[in-house]
Amino acid sequence: RHDLRQHLNVIWAFLDQHDIDGLKDYLTVYEKSLPPDIRQTFTKNFALNVVCTHYAEEARKYGIDYDVELDMPERLSMNESEVCALLGNLLENAVEACREVRCSAPFIRVRGTCEDGHIVITVDNTCEQEPVWENGRILSTKHEGYGIGTWAVRAVAERTGGTADFSCKDGVFYASVFLYE
């Protein structure tokens, strides 16, 4: 509501000045900043869908091609909050990496399935620079030391008896996670 009041003040100022062209320009820019009217369903699982929807909006803001095929049931037999945190970490890192891409069209591709007592999730994204590895971990680009996101993803995978693998080749970062339910 606060933001809407600010926008209405600007709109009234344009009208008071009879600046219709300025108003049209302002409304065009404002309209592009609004989230899409249609919420997309990426998966049957409500919590995972919320995570995917949030990062779809982030990707849209930065002009990142965002493609998700996540075949998950309505209810997971494992801790949904851990799976959401895992996916959120992967998508946050992917958006951040794509924001830096200048040489090609940035993209994020998410694939996932849940069957036979295990979950497989992959997130592939463009990246401008390959990550720097030290002692089997990725160094953070935000602070000194190791990245927390990939470490947290690996910790969740290992708690379930699964694995998390990360690699980078030809400007694409690949994250693959295998979880046992």
C-alpha cells in the first residue's frame, strides 16, 4: 500500500503537469516491474512450488530464461523443509551466477523426479566464471572462505545417504543431487 501511494503521487504529478508522454513512459516502466498475473505451477508439491515460483520471479526480473520440470508428489516422505532449503540454495546460487553473465543468454534449468524411494534434482545454469575449489569445497564469491549454499546442499544429501555433485564446463554450472527418502 505504501508503494502504491508513492506511484499514485507520481501519476497525479504527471497529470497536474499535463505530461501525458511522461506518464505513459512512467506507466510502461512500472508495468514491467510488476510480477506476472498468472502464477505458474511447477510441481504438485506446494512448498517446492513456492520456492520455484519465487525464483521464477527473480529470474524474470533479470531476464534469465527459467525452465523447470519438477515431477514431485504433493507430499514427500522426507523432510520437505530440508528439500526446500536445498532447492532454494541451488536456485539462489544459479540466479546470482546468471546475473553476472554478459557473454551469452543466461539460463537456469531445473529437473527433478521422485520415485522408488529417492529424489533426484539437477540445476544447470550459465556462469561467467568457473567457481574456485579448495579442499573439495567451493570458495564464496560473497565473503571470505567457503560458500555456504553448496555446503548446505551437500549436508542435506549426505544426511539422507545421498550425494551432491557440482561441476562446471564451458560456461555452465551443473548441480546434481540424489536423496534417499
